[in-house]
Amino acid sequence: MRWLIARPEPPAAVMRWAALAVLLLAAVAGAVRTVPASPIVGEVALAVVLAAGAAALFGPQGVALGAGIVAAGGVVALGDGHSSNLAFFGVVVLAGWWAVAEPVWVAALLWAAVVAVFAAEWTFSDADPGWGAWVGGTSFAVVASVGGRRQRDLLLQLRAAQAGLAEQAQVEERTRIARELHDVIGHSLTVSLMHVSAARLALDEDRDEAMRALVEAERLGRASLDEVRYAVGLLRTEGGTESTAPLPGGADVEALVEGFRAAGADVDASIDAAMTGLPQTVGLAAYRILQESLTNAVKHAPGAKITVRADAAPDALHLRVESAGAPGDGVGLGLVGLRERAESLGGSCVAGPGGAGWLVQAELPLRGRG
């Protein structure tokens, strides 16, 4: 019921001018009949309607209501007690305007006052059924205006909600891109540095091994750059269409582990063969979780043995990455990203001290997996 007492949005300028034009036409039409019979009353009433009507439609909120009441009084005086006088259409216009521009309870009180005036005229007139038509017309104008205003308010609320959803979608997209970039760049830099370090150490004793390490670092860098471009939607073909190169998934986990091994990491991995058949969303989440876990293990506990387990049960994929080192407490974006990736699929991911040192465990549901 909040809308019953809330002040409505101001009507558009075109609506103000239209209402003023109709009000003035009604007043002039009534004056054509009233002024010849009562020149002073008719002219004064017409001037009051013109001035007060303009103030009611274009004046500030505190003045408009009072000016509208004055304008209605001028219309009644201009009508001179004859229901056939078209000046009374100005009262209908003002009643409809109140229903649009004022809270509903204010419009209801003013409508009741207008109806009371018409009813009094009807009561004291001699067999003049025209007042009933004015009562019905005023009531119809108020009800229609309230309904129209309600629809306008709903439309404004809908547009505001759509704008909010669009802004939320932008925030979520920025978060997704930031998470992807963190995972890709963190992994790329860590493994590339391992290859560069291996090349530096082997440069004097085994140039072929140093060259192999540098080539692998270059390959990894290029692959990571392509993945970054894809993540932010910048990778385009010559025809201007987006690349269809897929993001990594469950089938790429073995290559991920081999990449760390090639860089010198001691990784003992047991990867379920069913990983290759995971849904794309689950496969990408599993890949990123393992990628971030391995990257953190290599970065915080270099040289320590890392154990990786990936088991695909009928209802869930279970991931476990254990490092024999003892890295410090993690509170960065990476661990937050691990948890968010798992929770976005209805799963869970926890990371912290455990096992032989540092332990990451994740569970990703596989609902609907055939």
C-alpha cells in the first residue's frame, strides 16, 4: 500500500501544457455564455481561472494544490450554476490533474469536494439532470488518471529495475574477467619463471636444455596471452567475428599437470579418465581450481612435492591438491576465486593447512551427468 501515500513523479511538460490548453478552452467556452449575462463576475472568474490554472499546472508543489483549488472555484463561478455551461469541464480537468500530480488520498479528498459541489448544485436546481453527468465525468477522469499514473509508476520502476540488473550484470562480468585474468596470468608467470630459472641454471652446462626451457616459456606465454584475450572478449578473426577457441576444461587437466612437471615441479597426479567427459562449466571450474592450487603450491613452497587427485563420482567431482610445503595463510583474490568458482556451481572449496602442509579440497556437483 506504499504507493497510496507516496508522492508521484512529476508529470511531463507536454502533459502540463495539454491540461492547461484544455482548461483554458473550457474557461473561454464558459465565458462566452457567462460574461454577457454577468460581465464583472464572468471577467473576474475567467481571469482567476487563467492565472490560478497556470499556477496549478506549472507552479511549485507547495503552491500548485492551493492554486488548483482557487482555479476550481473560478470555474464554478464562471459556470454560474448552469450544468449546460462548458466551463465545468475545467473542474473535470483539474480533478484528473490532481489524480496524476498528487498522492491518491489528496486526489480522493478533492474529488469528494468536487462531487459535493455538483451534488449541491443538483440538489438545489429544479429538474436539472445535467449535474449527474458532471459527477460521472469527474469520477471517470479521477479513476482513469489514477490508473494511468499507476501504470506510469510501474513503468518507471521496471526501467529502474532493468537498469539495476544491467549494472549488476556489468559488475558480475568485471568480476568474471578479473578472476580469469588472475588465474591465467598467475599461472603463466609462475610456470614461465620456473622455465626461465631452469634455462639460466642450464645455460653453461646444457644449452639444449636451456633452449628447450626458453621455448616452453615462450609457448606458455603466447598461449596465456591468447587465453587472456579470449577471456576479455578481444580475440577476433580477420572477418571481425569472435574466436570459437574453447576455454580449457576437464580434458586439459593432464596437459596442465604435465606443464608444471616440465617446468620442474614434483607433481604426483591421479586424474580420473572421466574428466574428459565433464560438462564445460564443471570442466572449466575444475581446471581453474587445479591451476590456481598448483600455482600457489609452486610459488609458496618451491621444490615441495605436490599430490593431485581428481575423482569423478556419479554425483560429484572431487578434487584434492596437497603440498608438502607449508605456505603462509592465503587471503588473496586467488583463494576467494576458488571458493566462488565452486559455489557458483553449487559446490564447495576449502583451502588451508592440512595433510602434509597445505591442502585444497573441492567438490563440484555433477547433476544430470549421463
